[in-house]
Amino acid sequence: MTEAQVPRVGHYRYVSLALITIVLTFSTGDRATMSVAGPGIVDELGIDPVELGWIFSAFAWAYVLGHLPAGWLVDKLGAKKTVLFGLVLWSISTFAAGFVGHLAFPFVALLCLRVMLGIFESPVGPASARVIAAWFPSSERGVAGAVFNSAQYLSLAIFTPLMGWLNHMFGWEHVFTVMGALGLVLAVFWVKFYHVPSRHPQVTGAEIDYIRAGGALVDLGSAAESVTVARRGPKTSEILGLFRNRMLVGIFIAQYAITAITWFYVSWFPTYLVKTLSINILNAGFIAALPAIAGCVGGVSTGFFSDWLLRRTGSLTIARKTPITIGLLLSSGIMLCAVVTSPSMIVFLMSLAFFGKGFGSLGWTVIADTAPREIIGVTGGVFNAIGNTAGIVTPLVIGYLVAASGTFTSALVFIGLHGLIAIFSYWVIVGPLERAVIRPAPR
């Protein structure tokens, strides 16, 4: 089938991609609510920077611990059900956070609600790997994974100004209530419009044939597959086998380093702008959108570049590792913000670093390319769980670094070094990229 024929085979794979991308957009927005509401909460509720760091970190503890069971549920129940349940429950948790100011122990209440948010958001990553693997051929997964991953930047570009405006006009409480209500509306759209390929009421046979011929796992979620997985679920030996595969271990390590960079932006970045540039949270929200837009551009463009490289070279390894390396080198430039004082230069460097972070974030595409087909959900869960342990460490480390020095200088160096660690892992540990096969442990 020629490239000219591709647009005529159907478009429902793009609908599925749009839906899971929008879900991640809301997921990222809801976890970033605390970063925007944080300065107001600190002032009104008397929470100090270290306590705020613990609140940021509480989400990540639960998010990480929730991924393995979430991945298991995605493989057992499918993406549609697990995303629906998670979306409804995390939206309720977000909404409830708007009322902690009326409680006797708001710090404890926020910790608990952030834990709930982390648990209920954990199915999104594993489900997305399954959706991309099921709906997209290998030749289109670079773009699909990049579009999906760009949701985290799109979310910050859209929701950070909105949340900053809500905070400024109505108070920090409404950051949570509005975002929670919007999430419940999204749940209605998800349940109505998302379907797996084998059960989609409108997908054409031509589109199914096209994506199947290109390597899409279209039978994921089929009646036969569902019966088999529901009967046993992923085996413990299969899960443990992931850690005997050097390629996957290297991918997991790199994702930790990449996610550490992300967590600076979704936790401390608005506070960094308020403190460093001496601006209010409303202006910080709009300024924070500029790096996010740059990240979105980088995140989308890398998919086209990666798939173009795949067509030109025929090498999955070159096509995925090259943009990852270029992007993460640029993202390490965030360290330069520690030595410049011009506000415009800081915003430029942050935007360049965030562009690079987006350009280097092909992790979900790599997982869709390499995860063992029997346990794609669990592999995505382990991948995202290990990555988001950075969400436990990063906000806390930054909180202590800022509290000790009174500046963000050491924090920026700490974040920038993670890009170099990810490059090292991909080129030294990972090796060639290919679909992993899980073998039983030696006796």
C-alpha cells in the first residue's frame, strides 16, 4: 500500500488517539493544579515550602505504586473501562481539594487527596500504550506517540493560564472545582466514543487491514483475547521477566531521568517564576504557557521526524534514539538559567529546554514498539511507574534545595543533569530496539 492510499483507508485510529490524548491533557492539568494553587495555599493555610514539597510528592508516591495494579487491570479489563473508572474518580478527588480550607487539618487533607489523585490517574499511561499498539502500525507510531506525549505540554499551555486566571479572579479553591467538573464531562465523551479496533461500530475493514498489515495489534480487546486474559491476567513470571531484559531496563532508567525534568515543570515552575521574576501568579500562569507551547511543538514535531527517519533508514534504533538525543541535549540547557538574570533570557532558555524535552520524549512510542505483546499494559505500567518515581524525589529535593539556599540555582543544575543521564542510558544500556520476548527465569 502506497502512502498516497493511506488517507483513504479510514480515520478512526486518529479519533482514538485524540481521545486518549485529551484524557492525558486533563490528567496532567489536574496534577498541576497544586502548582498553580500552591502560592495561594501557602499564604492562606500557612503551609511552608517543605510541606508543599511533600504535597507535590504525595501524588507521585501513589501514582508510582498504582501503576503495576493499573497495568494489570488494563491488560485484564481493557483500556476503556479502566480509563473511565480512573477519570471519574480522579476528577472527584480534584473537585474535593477545593474545600480543604474549611477543614481543621488542611495539610493532611491535601496529602490524602493527592494520594487518591495519584492512584486514580495511574491507568492512563498503561492504557495509552495499549491504545497506540492496537490502533497504529509501526510506521505511524512515532507520530501517534509524539502526539499523545504532547498532551502534557498542551495541558500546561491551556490549563496553566486558565488556572492562573481562576486563582487570581476567584481564589485557589476554584482551580480545583472547575478542573474536577471538566473531568467529569470528559468521562461522558470517553465512554461514548472510544472503542477497541475489533469492536468499533464504524471502523472500515480497509482501515483494520491497513493497520494490521503494519504491525498494529488489532486483536487486543477482541472477544478471544479478552477471555484469555480475563481468565488468568498477566503472570508474575512475565512481569519479573521485564527486569531481565537489558533493553527494557535501560528504557525504564531513561524514563526516570526524563520524567524528573517534567516534574520540575508541573510542580515548582510557577513558584520559580513568581520568586525569580518577582511577578504574580496570574502573570506566571501566562508566562509558563510559553515554554509549554514550545514543548508541545517539540513533542509533535519529533514524531514526524522519527517516522521520517524510520522510512529513510529502516532502523527503529536510529529513528527513535536520534531525536531523543537531540532533544535531551537541548533540555539540559535549563542549567544556563542558573547563571543568567535577564527575565526574557530566562523565558527563552526555559522555552528552548522545554522544546528539547518535548522533542526527546518518545518513550511511549518506544514502549509501543518494544513491549512484549502479551503484557503491553503491564509494561507501560512499569515504565511509567519507574519514570514517575522522579515525581517522588524531584519535588522533595527541590523543596529542600530551595529552603536551604533561598534560590533555585542548585535545583536547575539538578534538573539539567537528568537529560544527560537519559542520553547515557539509551546509548550505553538499551542497545538495539526491537519487540521484547519474555523468557522464563533460568532454573
